[in-house]
Amino acid sequence: MKTYVDCIPCFYRQIIEASRLAGLEDSTIKEIIDETGKILEESKLDSTPPEVVGNIYEILRKRLGNIDFYKQIKEKSNNLALSVYDLIKEKVSSSEDSLLTAIEMAIAGNIIDFGVKNSINVEKEVEKILKKENQFLKNNNNNFFAYEEFNSLLEKSKKIVYLADNSGEILFDRVLIEEIKRLFPKINIIFAVKETPVINDALKEDALFCKLDKYSTVVSSGSKIPGTMLDLCSKDFLELYKDSDIVISKGQGNFESFTDKNKPVFYLFMAKCQQVAKEVGCEIGSINLFFNGSK
Amino acid sequence: MKTYVDCIPCFYRQIIEASRLAGLEDSTIKEIIDETGKILEESKLDSTPPEVVGNIYEILRKRLGNIDFYKQIKEKSNNLALSVYDLIKEKVSSSEDSLLTAIEMAIAGNIIDFGVKNSINVEKEVEKILKKENQFLKNNNNNFFAYEEFNSLLEKSKKIVYLADNSGEILFDRVLIEEIKRLFPKINIIFAVKETPVINDALKEDALFCKLDKYSTVVSSGSKIPGTMLDLCSKDFLELYKDSDIVISKGQGNFESFTDKNKPVFYLFMAKCQQVAKEVGCEIGSINLFFNGSK
């Protein structure tokens, strides 16, 4: 997806938020904003939004080193997710269609995104989605929720690459991965996290904390942007990636940045802003299992 | 009030919105965003936010001339306000404390601000505020709603300068002005609008459309920013201004920019963002009749 001019205020909002978390004073944040202006001037609108955000984030990395400004928020998110794990797990196991419910929960986990909103009451949101358990089923027949294709392609797959999104959310991904492994025990899952701290995206330490390694092979994609682009991934990751049968691209950042015309890609995410909703053709807040969307 | 770094995403949002209204394409808007970055680089955080927005707005003026991009929105606002005029007027005339209710309504009109929000259902908002008619009374004893001072200073005044805010809203101001004139017939009111189109701020044509000239002397303050700073006002206005007894500063833009330590100033506005709320010491959405706030 290209960058819309409307994404730009949001880029500034994100860099200000990260700068605040880094404990910087307003006068220093103003300098970072000025540098952001220069990076944006050099950026083209045909870059993906996470690529531009990654470049802006480099300003902080150059000034402060590879510090994980969101560490506390990510730890809180992981713990918050863990606190509702039993609830989600029970919901999945008691469901008539456990895979569908697990997908629902994985997308529900996508609301834990401190990069887009400043604060949300996760538990309330989870409860809300759990109560509306049929909302995805209702959308089951539209283009944005390709459950049948997903199910049938899983049956034929041996290896899945799962592109992780945020901390906290990955615990919800684990529930989906557990369910895939239970139903299709022969499938190997590569769970790809980011290489360096960027916003609240999950790193290896988050995936290990949430015990993703019990059900998948946790690797770094090599990505330093809040999304995934094959051009910017590491050779090691591309080696693991090349013979995968399906890609599950999780979250808005990966939707905005990831494309591979040679593989089936399922984008699992909630459309959190007008620009992404426009790109998909769905409404804001819409919950998608988008199959190989043209982007 | 100084500019907070958190105001900057909002500046970008405003210039993008105005550019869209001007019918510009995204590639051109990107150029304007790049120019905005340069203006912000030259701007200091001790400038007022409306001053910075005014400078950013100059980019559009230089490119497109003095076009009124918000003309249609302003006309819609004026008409929308007119459609609820009878309701407001009736509410004021049937009130036990008509001046207080007129103040309430003038501040209610402040929600009609297309510069801060993209769309609001004005009628619903007005209804909501009309229903909660006692909410201001409840706040009557706090520092942010100085009704007693306002009432007692009106009794001693001969000349008031009323700094207008947005189109549509000015019709609500008219109701307050009508009430002041009814209670204190000897008071002269100078109703000061902006010199040139800037966002949805009221111009002379709006004030005349809303018949403010029946109850006050409608003048331009000379201001070309979405607020009022005496340094940037015209000589003609300052001549009228100098012997006024009270200033009524309407709306957030005037709160952010206007100060005069030599006169009693009443700021009538709703705090629409975190930065302004922080500046006042009130909560977001709080409705204020703020007396000579230290800024």
C-alpha cells in the first residue's frame, strides 16, 4: 500500500509518542519533528507507510541507540494478554468451529495496538468481541473474510510463515497457531518477529515470553520497520520463507507493507484508519481475513 | 499559549483538510506538506498555535490566492445554526437566568468547529447541551466559569469587544449579544471577525448573513490567523479596541492566541484538545467562561 498524505499527521503522532516514551524534552522533540520533516521531504508517496515510519524511527535510533522505548508497554501488553488467555482458549475449545473462533480471537488480539491508539481497555474490548462471537461468521461470505479458502489451503499446506505484529497480540496468535497445530499436526509454522525494537512490535523476547516457541519456530524476519517487506528481510529469513505454502500476515502494519504475488497470503487484521479501510474497500473497524488483496 | 509539540500533527491535519477542500491532488498536497515542514522548522514553540497555523495557511494563499476553501462549509454552518435559532432563543427567554442560559448557548455554539473535527452532528449536540442546561450552573463555582465576575463587570461596562470565532457559531454569539443588549441597553458591542479567509473562521459576510450588525458593530480585527493577537491586528481595529471595558474572547483559537493583561478578558470556549485542557487545567470537553486566565 502506498502512503496517503493523510498518513502523515499519524507519522508525526507516532514519533512524538515514541520520543515522549524515550523521556525526551519538548525542545528535543521539536528537533526530531524538524528532522522528520526532512525525511518526509525525501520520501515518496509510493513508499509503504511502515517503510516511512521505519525511516523516521531511525532518527531516534541515531540519537539514542537501539533502545526499546516501548519495552514497558510491551511487557504490560504481554501480561494483559496472558491474563485473558484462559478465557480465549476456553472460547475456542468450546466452539462448534474452533478454527474460526481461533481466527476471531487472533484478530481480536489485533486491537492491542498501542501504536495506533494511546490507550485502550483491552479486557473490555476482548469481552466485547467475545460477546459478538458471530460477527465474523456474518461476514463470512464477503471478500474480506475468506474463511473457506483459508481452511482449504491449510489442508494442503506443510509450512506456514506467520508474520507477527504487536506484543500482547502475539499471545492471541498463539491460540490460533495452537489450533492450527491441533487440527493439522504436520504443518510447520515459522513465527517471524521484528529484528529491532520499533514501536510496540513483537521481538524474539516477546515471542519467547508468550511461549510461541512451543508451537512454532520463532525467528526474526530481519525487519526493522513496523511491517514486513521481503526486500528488507534478512537472508536467513528468506531462506526459511521461500518454500512456505501460505503466509499469514498479521496486523495493519504488515497489511500496509507486505506483498508476495507468488504465494497465497491471508491478511488478518482490523482496519484501524480511513486510509487502510479505503485500500481494502471495507469500513473502519472492519475485521478482515483478506485473501491476497490487490495492493 | 505556546505551541506544544503535540499540536504539530493537528497542524498537518488542518493543512491537508484545507488542501483537499481546495481540490488539490495528493501529489500537490505532498508538496504543501514538505513546505509545512520548512515553516515548522523556522517556527518556535513559543509562538501561539494559531500564529503557526496562519503561517502554514500562507502556503495555500501564495499558491492559490485568497480563496475561501471553507466557503461551502461555512455557509452550511451558518444555515445549520439558523435552523436552531428559534430553539435557542426560546430556551434563553424562558430561562430563570436568561444571561446564564445565553452564555451556555454561546459556548454550545462553539462545538460547531469544522477546523477541529471533520464532521459533527450539530443539531444532536445542541439538543444534548440544551438538555443538560444545568451543567454550567453546576460548574458555576469553579475557576473556569466566572459568571459572577462576568455579570458584575457587564454592569459597569460601556463598550465590549467580542472576538468572533467560527461561522455558524456566530449565530449563537448573536443570541448572547442580544441578551446583553436587552439587559444592558447602553453597552456598545464591537463584533470582531477575521480579515481574510482562514479555515472556517467567520468573516464580515458571515456576520452580516447572521445579522450580527443589528445588535453590534461588525468590524474586521485585521487578523489573518485562526485566532487574534493584538500585534497582528489592524490599526483601525486597535483604535476601536483601546477604550473597551471588557473583551469576550470566543473559541479555542482566540484562547490559544489572545492575551491582554490590561483589560478583563473572558474566554468563552469548549476545551477541545488535551493541550488546551492542560493549559486551562480543566478536562477535555470542559465548557469554560475563563476569566483572565494566565497563559
